Amino acid sequence: MDVAIVTVGDEVLAGETANTNASWLAGEIAGMGGRVRRILTMPDDRSAITDQVLAWSDAYDRVVVTGGLGGTHDDVTADAIADAFDRELAVREEVRAAVVETVAAYRDANPELVEEHELEIDVAAWASLPEGAQYVPNDEGLCPGFVVENVYAMPGVPSEVRAVFGRVADEFAGDEVARTLYTSQPEGSMIAALDGARNRFDVAIGSYPDTEGHNRLTVRGDDADAVQEAAGWLAEQVRVIDQE
């Protein structure tokens, strides 16, 4: 299960918003045995998003696109994905009903704010999906998620990403397993051990400095026995202080 993640938003590229969605999604997908092969942040540029979606939908099993959904002027992700698959946007009645219900609940909960700002929204703009898309309800907000072929579109608000992804998470399960070792040894002292593990076993091995003064070694692969054997061998070559 090879996955690519696209996060959309000028505010992310400007450093105004941290890209927590990509790191959270990557962790969730890896935890289910999928492999995130690419992560890319893009501006709110309709044609550029279309081109990227087209390229990556052919190259990977799943593509997740977060951000740029909704009814404001810079929300172009739904249009871009529709363009990629040569589809029109169309209002879905079940989505319209969900949007109306969410807006009504917000009005009831915030009457002063609604009155002060004369809150009005274009329901059709929020309820439009590419024709034939699978609608994925958003239990945490106004903007729906959707799926077109192997492309999964989700809003950019982190709580809403979690809500929408939770409904389709099973579709990202893969065969990859991982073992993690922690060591107090400096990275430079483990070169021979890491090379030896790579040469002996058909696994991927990574070494990552930790903020607490030790290094994290990760062994990944599609064969659980090979991963276990490689991790065991590596644990005999370095000074392990903890493992998962």
C-alpha cells in the first residue's frame, strides 16, 4: 500500500500554519502497514493541484489531499480534483442536507455571533462534489470529504482531517511491519552494524537522532519474520536501551 500525501494551502507554505496534517496522516498510515512514499505541500493553485493529482494517482495506490475544500475564494481543491478526472462539480442532496444541518446547529449555538456578523453561506458551494464521488461525512465541521477513484480529499482543519480519515482508514491498510530500537550509541559508531543489517536482510533500516540524547533505529519490511530477525540481529550489534 503505497500512499502519497498532498497538503494544500498558501498559509502552510508561508509558515503561518504548521503542517501537522501530513505528519499525523503519515503516522496513522504507517501504523496500519501502509507506506507513505511522498509528502508535498502546494499552493492554492487549481491547475498545479490537478497536474499533481493526475501524476500521483497513477503512481501510487492512494493519494490523500488535505486543505482547500469549502466555499471561499481560495478553496480550489475540489475543482482541481474534478478537472483531473474530467468531471463536473455537482450539488449532492445528502451533502446539502448535512451542510444545512451543521449551519443550523452553529446558528443555534452562537446566536450573538451570527447576528453580529450577519452570517450567510453559499450552501451550494459547500455541498458540491465531483460527479460520481464517494461522499465522506465530516462529523467535526462543515466541509465534506470525498473520494474520486484512488484520491481522498479532506478538509484542512486537523480535527476534521481526523474525523474524515477515520471513516476511510481501513482502505489504507498494508502489509508493512516495523520494529524500533533505541540506543545511546552515537550514530557514527553504528555504521558497520547498520550496513551489516542491510546486507543480511531484505528490510529497510533507518537511524534517527532523538531529542532526548539517544538514537532511534527503525526496521521496516513486508515480511514480519525478516523484520523480527533483522531487529534481533541488530540488537546484538548495538547497545539497546529500549525497543518496541
